[in-house]
Amino acid sequence: MLLTGFAGLGMLAMPQTPAVAAAKTTLQVAYSPANLSAMYEAVAKAFTEENPDITVTARGFATYNDLMQDNLRGQITGGLPDVSHDGLNLIRVYADRKFAVPLDDYIARENNWNAAGYPAAVQRIGSIGGKTFAIPFAVSTPTIFFNLDLVNRAGGNPDRLPTDWPEINALAKAIEGLKGNISGIYYDYAASGAFAFETLLFSRGGTMMSAGEKKLLIDNRDGGWTMDMLRKFGEAGQLDMSRDNARQAFVAGTLGIYQNTSSNLGNFDKSIGDRFAYAMVPVPLYEGGRAPAAGNGMVMFSKKDDQRDAAWKYIKFASGPKGQAIMAKMSGYVPVNDRVLENAEMKAFYASHPNYAVALTQIKDLTGWYLFPGENGAKANEALTVAMGAVVTLKKTPDEALSDVTTHIRKLIGI
């Protein structure tokens, strides 16, 4: 677990004499992923400049699951943050356990909420059972990164990158054959919450469960195709390495094709610089296919009214035009507030940064990041991650892994 602090950020305003100093509120904010800490720091700094009576202290966690587990412990021990940037698929965990604060009353108090720039689809992302439990902060999309220098060396065309998985795997094999310590492809099967499985399944129009969540629907043709595609990644030369090592390999220029999400853009731009050219493209979608929306939403856990008021101020700022502009420039996340795109500076930014504009083109194709129901929902999703790992490393056949994991998931969620 990575721990970061914003000590003193609330002191950025002009100093006051003790006699007239306003009482300060300390706001505890938890976030993930921790590798984007600079982005969260910048949002917090801008927020405290506008709200000098509020000090922000933040903690960063490596993954959304790490953050969720800490919040579940905090609910028991009394150590919950005021605001938590949680994975969009995990919001139902807090709603089901009834310790997240519903935000509908705060929204109702806003005179101009309907004109505040939040599209209806974005607002629905944080709703569970008809109540709003989170305001989205950032949405990332499943994408593919190509090292264009390696593509060129392997005989590919950097100006006409492959647009379906068979072509992508063929190019990966060609890159794998280059001299030196070069790897062809890494499909990020270890992404939290079975996001990688959903990326493939949803691209074919598949679903995880029936509409009433009474029947599991991954052990069918679409689920079989998903597992088979993972096997083909392994056959194309995917190494058995961690996702962090895969990121490092791409940054080092030794990995040709890296599937992950658009949120990596900010760090890649900083780390790669001009050492080699790279491009980001959407994942392939087939007829009727959709792409899951990753990213996080802000959940409120504050107990006292004054803390809740401060937390709501932070949530509004971070999801508003200023916070979203900072977020968008420092990552590949898609802004959740339409008013950001009305900003001339942001329009110019997207025009001059074509990789960042890719995620904007995917908005119309996005669907929810799914979490299985019940107290074991997160465990069920992670069971899929383990099964994917066994297939992509060629330790299990697609049929064997799918059969085993569906049996296990049915037991976990009680169907």
C-alpha cells in the first residue's frame, strides 16, 4: 500500500492572525490507483486554493481492490475516509452494506445541477437501486498501446494498425521474432474486477448474468471465445509477468503491444518522452459489442454534517470543470463533465494530443463495469482473473478453466 499525504495544502491561502483565523476542516480522501498520485495531488491543491478553510489529507492505494478492503476494515474500526475514489464496479459493495452516504439530497440542494455538465449516462454510473452513491470522477476505456518503432521493425504499418484480434496477434508474433529482449504482446488479464474478461466478453455483445441476476451467462459461446482468445495471447508469446512489469517493459521499449486502459497515457507520456513513438487505439468491437467503463467514482463516508458538507464541496470540485480539466490533462481518463469540452484550452489540448482524444470516441460504446451480486461478488470477479491467468500462461485449456471457474462462481454467489 502506498501512502501519500497532502500536508499543509490547506495552508496555501494568505496567513491569518490567530484571532481571526477560520476554523479548519480536515478532509480525508482515499484514492486509487496510486501510480496517478500526482494527478490527485494537483486536484487537491487546486481545491484547497479555492477552499483555504479545508485541509486535504490523502492516502493512495495500489489497486481498487486494496482500497475497498481497507474501507471495509475501516467501517469496522472507525477509520473510514470522508471521500473515497472507488472503482466503479465496487460501489455496490458499499451500497449493499449500507454505509455509503446517499448523495441525492446533496444533489437536490444544488440549484443548477441539471446544467452542471453531468450527462445522464454519467450520473447513472454511480446509482445503485435508484439511489446515487457516487459521483464519477474519471472514466477510462479499454485500449491497446502500440510501440510504433517495433511495429515498423516487424514489418507492420504504423499508419495502419491492425483492427481485430487475429491481426493484432499476428503482428505480436512478428514483433516477438525480433532480435533482442523483445516481447510481442501483453494482454492485462490481471486488471482488477475481471475487467479484462469483461473487455473481451462485452466486445462480442456477451453478458455476465441474466437481467434478473439469477443465471450465470459466461459459460456459453461468448465466454468460450473469450477464454480461447486469452489462450491465443499466450501462444503469441505473452510472458508470465506482473502488470507492473508489463508497464515497465512497454516504457522501456521492449514490449510491442500492451493492452490496458487509457488512464496510462499521462504516465506513459512522462516516462517515454521522445525515446520512441507510440499510439493508442480502442479495443476491437464486434457487431453489438460494448466496452466496459473503468475508472472511479467518489463515495462519501463522513458521519458528521460539517464533514459531509466539506466532502460534498470536494466531490463537486473534483467532478466539476476545473477538477476535470486537471484530471484529463494528467491522465488518459475521459472527463465526466461536459463543460470541460467547452473550454478552448481543452479543445486545443485534444486537437494536439490525438492519443488523448481516442477515449472520447469510445463514450458512445461504453457500458457498466460489472460486479457479481452478493457479499462474495468481488471474490467471484477475482476468481475470473485467476482463471484468465491460468489460460494465458497455457497452464489450463480454455474449456477446463471456464468450467472450473463457473462452478466456483455459482457457489460463491449462491445460484
